[in-house]
Amino acid sequence: MVESSTPQAQTDKSMSKATGALFFIQTFSTLGYAILYSTLVLYATKKLEIPTDMATAVMGSFAAFNYGLHFLGGYMSGRFISNRHLFIIGMVFQLIACFVMAQCTIFTMFLGLAMFLTGCGLNVTCINNMLTQLFDAEDPRREKAFLWNYSGMNIGFFIGFTVSGYYELAADYTSLFLFGGIGNLVAIVVVLLNWKILADKDTYLTDKPVGERHKQLWKAYLIIFGLFAALNVLLKNSDLSNYLLIGTGIAMWAVTLAISLSRPTLQEKARMLVFFILTMSSLVFWMLYQLAPMALVIFIDNNVNNIMEIFGNSIKIAPQWVQNINTVVIVFGAPAMAWLLDILRKRGFTISNPTLFAISLTSIGIGFVILPLGISLADATTGLVAFSWVFWSYILQSIGELCISPIGYAMVGKLIPKKLQGMMMGIWMMTSGVAAVGSTYISNWAMGNSNETNPLLTNAGYSHTFGIIGCIAIGVGILLFILLPLLNKMIDSKEEMPTSISA
């Protein structure tokens, strides 16, 4: 009698089902965040009449905490609570938050943001951890899976940005936030339907008896509700929040460096040092990238000619729709990039993580450097910049994102020992949070810390700021290109013998 399927075939089938489920979970769980990410500044200034600099500070704190809390989520998941359990709790918080924010008052905005951040800050890392655990360290399918999953996330962003723009033009924020809640509900249902195949593997909790797991679970609940209470206070004090996030980031990077230097084998030490170097270089990328919901959305709303003639009708392009340039590139570019990298590597070309990071920083740098050129050619009467300059800037930013964000997630599985992957995934994502604080300062620098909206008066500030930060990113990209031989050699290190430095 012939076996209908081998154990390996059954494992591959289960893996395929799990990656498919995570693709849809990623898509629907992204909707609420996409709405807040693209609309918060406009909602705060137009609906709630909050000054622009304060609205930018709130957006900066929101983005910073969202990414910064990924470290806490990475530390908790698998240690205090399973990844799937923490994800469900986070989704419930986000669902309730959307209904709270639909009330459209300043009080409910801050309350809803605290609830939403408690959820998405902790549970985003869970998706990446659930995907990472499906593959062995050297499995080449991991990178492809993350690129596909990243494509799914950007489908969620596309839907969220599109719907946000529609309701933005109608000034119907209540319906917009309720729509985000529906996406969270769908994500919860998909997780529950795939509960078994998303179970944790090889984590701290999987080796513990039931009693110990319950004790850890209560610790997790205490942390979650304590975090919600703290965020209620911190979101209303942006300066305190920024200092806290920067201090935490510096401390965690120091811990990462210390752990890297203390690894028991030369191979682990070398690979973790590469992780540290690439994580620090990504800080520059994310500071530029996260200007999109801050300085760039205000720039597009006020300084760009966003009226298009379609079949004889003048149609205004909502600022949120502009961000869909990014999502379209990612949705189609991620699978294409996975295919291209696979082909190139099969033909013997070395496309390493450091190479992709160098391309990423150079690309986003050029994307910002071309904006001052567009500003210099703005309409002399109105000061409005041609939309094409923003279009090509977003194309270049998106190419940069493709080369760093999904690759960074996959990098954790390749370079980090399994027991440290949850923590390092959190540190990788927390770096984006610290970068968001920098984006806030850059935004206020570009806008001149004022509520002025006349392009003839604000173009100079935007041009100066975009040019400087673009050149910095290009410089870091060139430096990584120079360091490529050394970084690639460190990644390919095969030495397994313990070094003189103990663990």
C-alpha cells in the first residue's frame, strides 16, 4: 500500500495553509492602521481644529509608539503569552478603538488612540513571529513568504488609503473609523478559523507546564492594561513621549550590541553584528519614510497641484490617494522582487541583505532630492508644484521600502538565533518608532513650526529640508555599498567554535 502523502508533504501543506491565512490576516488587520496613518493629521486639523504643529506631534507620537511597542510585543509573545493569543487581544482593542474614535471629539480621539496603540503596538510583531516560525533558519522560502505577506499588508493599505480619501473628501470621519473596525473584526475571525495551525513552535512557553503558562498569562494581562493606562497619559504629553522613546531605543540598541558581542560562536557574533549595523542604518530610511503622514501629507494638501482633468471633469486627488502610489508598487513589486531574487540567486548572483539595504537608502534619498527640483519649477503665481514630482518621489520611496522592510523581517530569521528572534524582531520594529520621533522634528523643521499654508511662503522650507535629508540618506547608502565585502563575509562566516567571549 502506497502512502497518500509523506510527512514532509503534510508539513508543506500545513505551512502553505498557514502562510495563506497570515496573508489574509495581514491584509484585514492593516485597514484600521492605514486609516489612522493616512488621515490622523488631516482629521485633527480639519475636523477637530487642532493646530498643525500639535497635530503633527500627535501623529509622531502615534507612529513612534506603534513601532516602539513592537519591541514589547516581541518580548511578550512566546514568553508571557502565545503569539496568536496576543494578536487576538490586540485586535479586540483595535476594534473597540475604532468605535470610540467614531464619536469625533478630542477626548475620544486620545482615548481611541491609546486603545488602538495598545492593540497594534503589541500584536504586529506576532504576525511576523508566526510567519518566521514556519521556516528553518536556512530555508530560502522565508524571504519569499515575507515578501508575499508584505504584499498582503499593502493590499490592506491600498484599501484603507482609498476609503480614507473618499470619506476625507466627504468629511465623513465617523463612517471611516467604523469601516476600520470592520477590518479588525474580519482579521479576528480568520485567526480563530486557523487557530490550530498558527500555534507557537519552539518558544519559551512551549516548554513550560500548564501552571507556569497560566502565571505568565496573568503577567501579560497586567502589562496590557497597564500599557493602556500609561498611553492615555503619554499621548497627551508628546515631548515626554519622545524623550521616553528615544531613551528606550538607545538602551535597546546598547543591549543588542552587548548581546551580539557576547555570543558563544564566531558565526553568531558576526551575524548579529551585521544585524546591528543594518538596523542602525535603517534608522535613516525610516525617518524619511515616515514623513508621509506628517510633512508630506501637509505638503501635498497645500503645496501640490492635486486637481486632475479626467474626461473633461476636474477631480481633486485626496492626499490619502497619493499614498496608494506606494501601495500599488509594493503589492505588485513584492511578488516580482521575490521572483527576481530567486532567479538571480539561482544564476549565481549574490544579492545579500546589506546590498538591498544600500539600494534602499540610495533610492529613498534620490526620491527626496528630486523634490527641491520640482519646487524650484513651481507655478510662479500660485506656488503649486506639479504632481509628477510627487509621483516619482513616491515611486523611488516605494522601491526603497521593498528593499528594506520585508527584507528586514526575513533578516531576523536568517541572522538571529531562534531563542532571540522574538526580542530582535521587536528591536527591529522599535527602530521605526524612534525614527518616527525624528520624523516629527523634521516635519516641524520643514513647515517652520507654524500654521502657514501659502505655498509661496512655505516652499523654501520644504525644499531646504527635503534636499538635506535626501543627501544624508544617499550618503549612508554609499557607505553601505563600500562596506558590502566586509558585511557579506561576516554573514557567510562558518566558524562554529566558541570564541573567547562567553555567552
